Amino acid sequence: MMICVVGLGYVGLPLAIQFPRSSAKVTGLDIDQSKIDQVNRGRSYIKHIASKTVSEVLRAKRLNASTDSSRIKNAEAVIMCVPTPLTKNREPDISFVIKTGTTYPGTTDEN
Ligand SMILES: NC(=O)c1ccc[n+]([C@@H]2O[C@H](COP(=O)([O-])OP(=O)(O)OC[C@H]3O[C@@H](n4cnc5c(N)ncnc54)[C@H](O)[C@@H]3O)[C@@H](O)[C@H]2O)c1
């Protein structure tokens, strides 16, 4: 099974390295090139995730990371882990979710 995790932050990266334990393959997508580069070099930028764990799933060819949103087309399941910061009224700002949902290929009727 191929799973796509969109947003490799505090939630997305730990999630992306768990699925390969059950033999699923994961493509991690992010707009932050430095995160993509670090993941693809087997480096963790999340304190409680060891780089060793990231490099193990990379070596097993069960994880790859990219800024290329077209990779979402190969996924059987997509998990969105983009930010939802609180507004000044303490309501979630879902603009990142809407942007992701409308700009990724195949996520609207138009593309
Ligand atoms: N961090 C926590 O402890 C925690 C706990 C519970 C729930 N959450 C929720 O989980 C979600 C993700 O939070 P987080 O802490 O992982 O955020 P984060 O800021 O650490 O990571 C979000 C990632 O999404 C990326 N991103 C933004 N727009 C994107 C796009 N269009 N396409 C691809 N990537 C994009 C960012 O570059 C970043 O790497 C939020 O809804 C948050 O409220 C977080």
C-alpha cells in the first residue's frame, strides 16, 4: 500500500516513519525543501525522532520525501498534517488545509 503524508512536521514525520513498520510505503510531501532534503539524507529534525529511525526506513526503500505534489496521484491514502494555527479568536485557521486540498493534483475536479 502507498500512503502519502502531506506536511512533514511534528505530526507528519513521526507518522510517516510508522507506516513502513507494517510494510506500507510512504511518500512524504512538504513545501519546505530543507525538510525534504534532511529526510532523504536520513536526518531527523524532530527532537524525539532519532535519525537512525529515519535512515532505517529509507534504506528499506519504504520512505521517500519530495516537494513534488504530483506524487500524490500514486497514493491509495492521503493524510494531511499541515498547520492549523489558532486565530486571535482562538479558532483554527484552516487556510493551509484548504490550500492543500485545492492545489494538489486530483484533489479537485479541475486538475
Ligand atoms: N504538534 C502537535 O503536538 C500536535 C498535536 C495534536 C494535533 N496537531 C495538529 O496536527 C496538524 C499538524 O501540526 P504540526 O504540529 O505537525 O505542524 P508543523 O508546523 O510542525 O508541520 C506542518 C508541516 O506542513 C508543511 N506544509 C504547510 N503547507 C503545506 C502544503 N501546502 N503542502 C505540503 N506541506 C505543507 C509545513 O512546511 C510543515 O513542515 C495541525 O492541525 C495541528 O493542530 C499537532
